Amino acid sequence: MTMFSDTHTAQAKAILAANDRGGYTVPTHGLYPFQWNWDSAFVAMGFATFDIDRALRELERLAEGQWADGMIPQIIFHTPADSYFPGPEVWGTRHIIATSGITQPPVFASALKFIAERADVSFEPRIRALFAVADRYHRWFASARDPEATGLVSTLHNWETGRDNSPEWDIPFARVPETTTTVIRRRDTGHVDASMRPTDADYRRYIHLVDLYRSLDWNPAAMLAKTPFRVADIGTNAILLAAEEALLALQPRFGASNSEADIRARILRLSRGLSGLWNADHGWYLSRDLLASAPIAVRTSAGLLPLLTNVPDRAHVAHMSGVVDAHLDAVCMGIASTLPGEPGFEPKRYWRGPVWAIINWMIAEGLGRHGHPALAERVRKSTAEAIERRGFGEYFDPTTGEALGGATFSWTAAILLMLRDQ
Ligand code: GLC
């Protein structure tokens, strides 16, 4: 490691320390003042490169938000703050700590495995407790989001995908009315230039769904029955299957003895569902609009996340790695969230083109797992170098490498620590 990167890892640790609010880490100061589900899972892995106790604490604080039915919400509002919309009063949920009413991609168990691989025996009881949290979370996905055992879990809000305004959601959203019963007071555009954020019309549709689900008291069956927005998100389904595989690996040491058969059954089911999302015409894994029973024909970086699992076969991997190789020649850094040339590509607008360090990291893991170490290394190197050169932005313009969105972002700092730790 050079002196140069030592300085950057020190900066990354300083960002995590500055965003620490007492055992949990906010994504960034100002724009996102609470604990976010998948942000915290990546942050926990970042901490695990130098502080196992703090890494586990991050997941323990996230687990405080877990609902009685097993769901881990997208946002845990540990302490009130007026700088974010929609706040707890808009969600109107019942958990003892205020939370939002939807979830996010379940990176939790994969983060737990990452930590456990670096932890000594003194941490075993805490890892055991967190294993049980993850197992309940995964059971919730199976029962609440795939009650008919199709093998694909449903996502009922674009915020659940973590890729808020991806062009994938344009068509399913056309079905969602723009009417709301809530007064919209956007706070994000006070922190970040509006040209980089979702539009006002997008926002009204996001809140329309929140209003509807709140009126159904967040009952999973009622939400599934009444929703005008129901997709099988390629990202969530791939990340969930990878998390189930992580849980299975942890099970002999940390899980209840009767949990193994259930995990195996869920893995089988999800593998079947995920393999059905391969689209031969596009040569890519695609999300699916479940209400229209149609694939969503936009190639995104999330379409590479099945590489985190055993599902892709050799031919699919060969095809995807060829596209990644050519893509890396054309852009400055990693993989664009929406591939350039796809409908809806915009290089600066959030999930419609910008590169996100967390996605790059997962893709690199997946390429490594499927026998492409050199390509994985190119993704890692371009990501680490962009962060070191351009700063710890929320995301990056794939055409210029410019850091965009919120600054001093926790998960970008965490990813740099993970990349420099390898
Ligand atoms: C945005 C992102 C989401 C992230 C959150 C906090 O909503 O789209 O993925 O979890 O911000 O950083």
C-alpha cells in the first residue's frame, strides 16, 4: 500500500467517524439524517476492515428497527430530524422506533458473513444473535413477498429497490397516479442540485404509493392485493439469493440446527425464479413488471448482480463479461447504472446513468466468483482510483468520472476501505 492510499483510507475512516450517530452511521450529513438499511450493511463491512466491534454494532442498531413480522425497514428514524421528507408522520408505521414501511435490498446476511470471516471467537454470541435476525428477515421476504412460492420476491415501491429512479421503473410507474393526500415538502433539492435528483412528478408517484400502503396499515397481503406497482427487481432478487447463500455458509457455526433445511428450500426456490429473469433477446438479466407480466427491457448494472450467486451458467457469464469488458473501455469508471445507449440513460441523474461504488464492488465480487479475476480487478481499480481522485461522492458520472450528489458519503468510504483491504 502506498502513502497515497494510506491518506485516503484515513479519510475514509474519518468520514465514517463523522457520520457516526452513536453505533449507527448516516449515509451522509444533511441529505440523509437517519439509518438506511443497505447503506448500513456496506458500512458494517467497511468497519469490519478495522473494527469488528463497531461493525457488529452497526447491524445491531439496524436490527432494532426489525418489525415483529421480520421485515427490516428501509429507514430507521432513531432520532427526530426535520431535514428529510417523507418523515415518520408520513409513513405512519407502528414499530416502537419510528421506521419507514418498506424494505431495501437485503445485504444484511452477506455483511454478517463478511464480518464473521474476520472476527475472533469472542464475537460468536453477537454473530449468533444477528444470524437469527437475518433468518427472520429472509423468512419475511419468502412469506410476505412471495406467498405463492413463484421463486421471485415482489418489490412494491421503487425506494425498496435502492435504485430510486432507474429507467426500469418508468413503465410500471406510468400506472401509478400522481395524486397524493400528503403535502409534499421535498428537502433533497435543498441539499443537491435538482438536475441530479428525481423530478417532482416522480416524487408525487412515490408518495402516492406511501399514502396507499399507509391506508392499508402496511399489511403485506393487502399491499400485494391493492398495489398498482409490483415488480420483480433483478437487484433485490439477486442480492436476496446471495444473502441466503451467505446464511447457509454461516449456519453450521451460528445458526439454529433446524434452520438449515428451510434455508436450502428458499435457495432452491429463489434460484429457479432468478434464472427465469435471464432474457435471451437482450443477453442480460432483466427486472420484470409483474402486473403486466412482461420483462422490463432496460439493461442496468443491477442486471449483473446475479453473478453474486450460483445461478448464471457459463454462456451467460461469458456474454455478460464480454459486455463489461467493452463497457470499461468506453467509460471512466466501473459500470454505469443504466448502460449508455439504453432508453432513459442520463449520466448525471442518480440511478439513470451514474456509477455507484457499492454496485461496482458487488459486480467485481461476482466476476471474481465466476472466473474473471482480471476483469474484476479492472472494476475494482477504476472504482478505487476514481474515489481517490474525485472524492467520496454519492455517485459518479460515468462519462467524466466527476463525483456527484451528496459529499462525504458513508458507503463510498466503506467501499474504499474494502477495496484497499483486499
Ligand atoms: C437514495 C438511494 C438509496 C440509498 C439512500 C441513502 O434513496 O437511491 O439506494 O439507500 O439514498 O443513501
